[in-house]
Amino acid sequence: MLVFMDNETEYAPGFDLEKLSGEVAQFILKEENCPFECEINLTVTDNEGIRAVNKEFREIDKETDVLSFPAFDFTNAGEFGFYKSPEFESNVNPDTGNFMLGDIMISKDRVIAQAEEYGHSEKREFAFLVAHSVLHLIGYDHMTEEDAAVMEAKQKAYLDALGIKRE
């Protein structure tokens, strides 16, 4: 699992953003039985930066905590049966040989505010947003109550298994 991170801010919490992102993403992909190596581009920005991207790509003129931009359209969430198909091959980075899952953008301002609001650490909030976004990148969504329940259960189970619990 490769995470290519760009920190557009001077956000430097008491944990390694890139290392934590990689650990969370790798664990989720392993638990979801992903049979190949993947990579993700992660950008840490501020409310102003994420608001601009949200407006440009989603036509929503407000900040948000995380945005996910899948590079591949999963037919069924968490199903990797397309491995070694022409569709798979066209989404492999020729420089790394890894499957490109997509891009994640996280607002450090929202990480800080939501950690305080929910009464847990910034590490837990950041890990939660990475987990949430990785699930989006592999086809999960929360547009219906049933889908939201599936995502919420997976997020909690994966973070709990990593020992990243609400404090």
C-alpha cells in the first residue's frame, strides 16, 4: 500500500499523518480481501482549500471534512473480481505497478474541530476520515440507511481492530 501525501498546511499533530493513513488503508484493504497492491493520493488541506475543491467538483460551496475521488468505478462495493481484467490493467500506475484507488482530501481544520466536538483525539478523527474515504474508494456509500449502516459498522470495526477507538 502506497500513500502519496501532500500536506498543503503546516498541520503537524503528534502522529505521522502519512504512516497512519497507510496503516489504516492497508488494514481495510486486507480485511476487504483486496488481492493486489494499491496506491492512494492524500491531500491534507484547510477549510478554504477543501471548500474550493468541493465547489469545483461537487458544486457545493462549503467546506467539508473529507472528499473522496475514486479512480475506478466498482460494480459492487468491496468486490475485487475485476483483477487482471483490461479494466484493472488500465488503472495500474506504470511507475509503481500498483492499482490506483483514487484521491482523498482531508481538511485539517475539520479534523481538529470534530475531534473536539466528538471528544476524541485528532489521531482518531483523522484515522476515521481516512477509513471512511478508503471505503468510498472501493465502492461503499451511505446514500441509503442500509448502506450507511454497513459503512458505519465497517469503519468502527476496522478502527477498533487497529486500537484506534473513541476515547
